[in-house]
Amino acid sequence: MKWLNRIFGREKIPTTIAFDEIGAWLDTASGVLFRGLSANASRLYGEINDVQDRLRQNISELQDAEPAEHIPAPITKSGLTARDKMVKHLNYLVEKMCIPTQTDYKTVLSFHKTTTSSMEFVLAMPRKNIYCVRSLFPDEVEKVISNLDRLKTLLNQLIAPLVEKESQIMNLERVPEIVQNVKDIKSAIEREKGMVNDREEEVFALEKRIEVDEERMRMLEEGEEWMRFKELETELSSLEEELSMLEEDLAKAFLPIDKALKLLKKQDETGRHTLAPGERRVLSSILSSPIHALDENVVDFLHTLQNIIEGDVLPLKGRRRDKTLKWIDHLLNAEISSIRERRDLLQSNIGKTKDQLSDLTIFKDRREIERSIISAKDQLARLQEGMDRSKKHIVSLEENLAGEVRLLLEALENIAGKKVDVELDFKTVQQVR
């Protein structure tokens, strides 16, 4: 039945099409819209070809023509110069006229545009030049003008079936681009969804891994070895706190003689009073870290400092001098050796406790599990960020897809002059809503 409709010119533009069949639909639509274009173009191509042949003959005759002898030389000279320009322009037109064999609307429009442009180039010659040539060769120019007019008429007849269909033609050109945009966006959405699916699988695997590690951690913390670990950890914390307090108390103990110590250091540096190397080492230790000074002979150094102050070597006067000497006596009576023993015992016990902790396999196991959980959670956070970005991109792409589909439907409706339904093999945002 369809071939009968084509024969009798009753074929209609389909109003329902599958997305993948839009290319064939455009062929049908252009055939219906420009019915008779092919036969019209075939006939006119032949006539245009005849005009082209006649123009070639006209150009040859114009080129070979001789001016009348009675015409003044100046007019002859300017007329011959103008003729050469006219012949050049006409040859350009004839050479550019490549008459096609195809009769579709695209070919017809392209040929019309190219040939019309070439004619405009010819007709752009100044009127004065045309007048000069006509005054010398009136018959030859008349033949050229007559065939140019005929060519212009034929070109107008050639595009007559396309007149007032500029909007449909524009949309016929746009639709393939829109279709490609739809395909590209659809492919991009599929890629993003594929990435989301892959990441969801990775997220599931990581969550399972975290769950297993947390269960291992729970079982670890319920065992006897964990209780022993916590006891040693508490003991270590207590020992370290006690050693820290001892360091603070010792620093406070030397604070009242800090002024004297700094004055002695300055006098040693300036050479006003020179200390022995051992004395200098003890002085430096006390000023930097009194707890480490316990490793030196602090008692002898305090006696030396006492003698120096009593000998008025340091610029300490009055009550400050007396208070400093009194506090040195206090330090000498403080049994520094017992403080050293207490420090050594604390440091020894701290070392032993650390060794006991490091010997426990649960410590290493726990640290390994903690690292595994932290690593998995970091990976999980990065994956979820990537998924969020992909999901937002998908939303944006789907909105773009819906916009392109709207443009497609509008273009098809403009071509057909009625609503056209496209059967899509995918859903757009608009359809989902």
C-alpha cells in the first residue's frame, strides 16, 4: 500500500517512530515535504546545462567580436578593457557551475547557493563597464544578458518547491545533530551508572571487611590477654606520670638558684670565672634538664657553687645572696642520691613494662586490626565521595538528556506540522517524573 501512496502522491509523514528509525523518518519526511522536487530538479538541471552551453558560446563570440571602425579610439580602448573583465567574470561563472546528479533538497540548495553567488560576482561589474562593452558589442552582450536572465529564472524555479519551508529545512538539518547529542549523553549516563555500580560493589566489600575487623577487635578485647594488656597499659601510664611529676618537682627544686646558675654561666663564658669541664657540664645539665643532671656529680657542684657565692665571685648581694646559700644547703640535705635512685627505678620499671607490652601478641594484632579498619574507612570515604559526584553528574546528564529530547520532539513536530511521538529505548527525567 505504501508504494501505491508514493505513486499517487499520498504518502504521509508517520506520527510515531522508534528512536533508531529517525534517519529513515527524515528521508520520508523530506520526500513528502518536497514532493516533486526530484522531477523538477532533473528537468531544470537539463535546461540549466543548455544555458551553460549557450553561455560558453556567448563568451566565445564576445571574446572574438571586433568593434566597428567608426567608433572613436578612446571608446574602443575602454570598451575592450571592460570586455576582457566581463569575459573573465563570465568564465568564472561557467566554470563554477558544476551541475549535480543528485536531486535531494540538500544538493539543490547547495547548487543554488553556489551558482547564485557566482552570478552575483558577474553582475557586480560596474554599470559603466557593462555600458562600454554594450556600446561596442550590443548583439553579443544582449545574448549574454538574455541567458543570464534565463539562468536566474531557472534557479528560482529550481528552489520553488523549497520556498517558505526554511523552518522545516533548518530542523531537517538540526535533527541528526540532536540525535547524536542524545546518543552521546545516553552513553555518558550509562558509563557513570556503570562506575556507580562498580563502586557500590567495592563499598559493599569494604563495609564487610570493616564489619569483620570490628568483630575481631571485639573478640580480642574480651580475651584474658587483653585484660593483661590493659593492666600493663594502666601501670605504664602511672609510672610515666610519676616520673613526669618527679621531673617537675626537681625542676622546681633548682628554680630558687636559677639566677645564681645563670650568672655563673655568664661569668664562665666571659672568662671572669673559669669552671672546670666537669663543673661546666653539670651547670649546663641543671639549666637544661635537672633530671638528667642527676647523672652527674651534683653534690660536689653545689659545694663549688656555695664556695663561689661565699667568695663573692657572683654579683649577688644582701637577701638574695643569703636566700641562695640557704637553698643550696637545703638541696645538699635533700639526699639527691635517693632522688636519683627513685628516678632510675621508675625508668627501669617503665622499660620493663614496655617490654612486657611489646611481648604481647595482642598488642601487635590490635594495631594491625586498627590500621586495617582506618585504611578501609578512608577508602570507603573516597569511594562514597566518588559515588556522590557520579550521582550528581548523572542527574545533570539526565536533565540535559530531557532537554535534548524536548528539542528533538519540537524539531520533528515542526517538520511534520503535527505532534510526533518517538518511542525511546530509555527513560528521561521528564518521563520518570
